[in-house]
Amino acid sequence: MAVKRKAVSSAYDGTANSKRQRRQQHEFFESQDIWKNLNKISTNLTNSSREKKNSQLFIPVYTATGVENAKVCVEALQEFIETSKIEVYFGLGGNRSIGFVRLRNFNILDCCLVLSVILAARNKNHIISDTKNMFTIPQSTALAASFYLPSNFTYLDAKWVPPSGLRISEVVCTDTYNFKEFHVSLSKNRSLSIFIEGIASFLTNLKFGKCKGAKDQDFRSYLSKIFNSIKSSIYQTCLPKDVMFDSADLVAVNRPKIEKSKENLLKYAKDIINSNKYDGMIKPASEPVNDRNIHVSQSSRHDSNANGAPSNRYRAASRSTGTNLHIPQDGHPAESANTIVPSNYMTQEQIKQHCQATVSASMDALKSKSPYQIFTMYVKCPRQKYTDIVYQSLNDLRTQSNCNIVVLNLNNLNESKSWFDTLDTSKYTAFTKAPHPSTVRVISIGGVGEHMMKALELISRIMEA
């Protein structure tokens, strides 16, 4: 093995005289052949073949194909680099598709050779079968990856910059195991010569100190932590089947609870239907209202109060009128000659008119303010039919009006009370009394005055449809 290395090292050194060396330093050189580039480095760079003591470099591999290619490359590289200096590790955490290549006590030529070969192979989507062309890298090959160095080095020149066309940057991250990550990438359609020249210049700027402990074991732990973090992020995003839980166990545990909930829900629904069906306050609409019915109703009310029976909103309406209400199957009191409607009841058409009046009154209030003033106003929208349309059109409303439009929840209605108190809706509707909060939804509109007028017009069109 040493004999082979000596032969290759002599190829690095070259035999050109000093005049030729000085001439080559200023000549433009470009080649995709690794050996020609290494020969140029050994000629132009002093001490390029001198071993850097305590130096270590780690190249991670994250795919099964990458691991196989790394093993093929390391086996081929061991013909030129001592076996003890370059090794490949795989099977981290029981996963054979995760591994890394370690290079230690290397010189500049060794490192340029290893990085060029490994980076060209690790990005291939097929396993390398022919190693003859491994040392000639096509210009279209993507030379980009991350490598790691232990933190036992210092920069000789803190202002060093890579050559044009090559990017080498230190990644800012949490350094739990005292490693530093570097990302290297060669620009598209740039030659291998720029890559090797930049790597050689980068390594020349590093000075390695003493290194404590087995860094290969530390890097194994560090890489496992990174991979587990990446895997957790991917699984939490995609949630593939059976990754976070066992579906069979989950079904076995949840099925009885779901069935019990369904039974309870059906029972509750039947109880409500039966309660409405046999409620003593619900009478057929055809039964005429007379003194006898009123007397019976008052007597029943007296008996129910004496027995502590709970009352509902229909009973409350009966006490205020002294008569019974006919309630059809749709749940709303019917308006007929034999039915007395509560004073606070509004039909859907009346609710719609009231909501349209809040829009028109808000337009009047808006005209009294500066078109450049920023504030928030509120309008009402019928909950039945129109609220769904507003929800579906929210993005369009916001885009066309350039306003922040939000449909408030019931627990946020208090913030709109002061605005509605200032509106005069009597100009636009006779139904000025506010409908029940459960029959409308409040829409909040925030923005600049001139844009809010556009928002009101869009909402008005929805309610006019």
C-alpha cells in the first residue's frame, strides 16, 4: 500500500524546473481530470503533501445509494491513501442508509482527492460499477455537499474568501458535539480546477490543534441526532401511516367509545323530539283561541309553577300574551290568525332588511370621516344563507377592498356594540330593533376610509343577491 502511495505522491510533486513552475502559476489552467489538477496544486502550493497533524474531516451520507457509492469510492481511494487514514462508517442507529466517510491526518492533496471523488459520487442516483472513470469528473456533475471538521482548528486569515465560482461557508448551528459544519458548492458549469484550487486554499488557511477523545464516535452521535431531527420533521409533516401510532390499537381503543357516543347522541336527539312533540304548550293551529283555552292555559301555567317545572322561551311568550303558540315542525312560530307572534320575533326578510340598514347607515357614518383615517367598523349579516356566502368570499372581499374583513364569533360581539349604538338605521328600515344575536353574524371591517366604502358595497351586493 505504501509503495502505491509513493508512486502517486511522486505524480503530485512533478519534476518541472523552477522557471516552468513560475510560468505555470500565471497560466490559465482548467481540467476535469483530478490528477492533472492535483499535479498543479503540488507544483504551485508549498507543503501541499505535508501531513496536517490532528486533522479530521467527516463527510455525511444520507441515502442507501450514497452509502454504497461511498464504500466503492473508499475502496478505490485506499490504493492511494493509507487505509488507516480513510474509512467509511454506516448503519447508524440500525439504519444502513446513513453513514459517513472519515479522513484523518491528511495532507492537502489527500483531502482534495477525497472531496472531489466522494462529492461527485454521493449525488448519483445509481450505484457506481466502473471505477475507471472515477477520477475524471464531468463538468455537469453537481459538486455540492456539507462536510464537518472538529472544532480544534483556527483560521490563519480570518478574511479569507474562496475563489470566484466556489462557495465555502460555515453553517451557523448549535454545536453540541464540538463540530463545525461547512457547506461547499461549485457554481454551474464551472470547472473542477476551481473546486480543487478553492479546497486547497481553504485547507491552507486552517491550523489544527490537539484533539481530545474519539471524534468518530462523537460524530456518529452527532449525525444520529441530526438524522433523527430531520426524520421527525418529515414524519410530523407528512404523517405516514403507523409512524406515530399503531392504527389497530387505536381502533380497538376508540371504537367502543365512538359507539357509546353515537348511542348517547341518538338518545339525546329522541328525547328532544319527544319533548317538543308532547310539550303541553304546543297545540294544533286549527284549534280556535277562546276564553276557555286562555283559562286552561293560565291554570296549567299556575300548576307548573307550583310544581317547580322549568319554563322555556315559548312558555315565556305565552305568559306575555295569555295564549298558546302553534309551533310547526320547522321550529318557528307560524303567523296565522290563530297565532300571536312574540314582539321580538323577526322573519328572515325582516332580519335581512335590518342588516342591510346597518350597511347603509355605516356608509353614512363613513362619509363623515376622513378618507385617509384608519379605523374599524361593523355591519350585520343574516346568519341564514348569507353568512356562508361571506365566508366563501372572504379572500376576494379582502383582495378587492384592501381591508381586513373578519366574521366575529358570538363571544366577540361586545366590541361591536358601541358602533351599532351610533348608527341610525331608522332611515332605511322600520325594523330598527336588533334581532336576536343567534340569527345574525357581525362582520368586522378594518382599514382606510376610502377602501372601507368599497368593502361595504361588496357586502351590500352579497345581501342583495
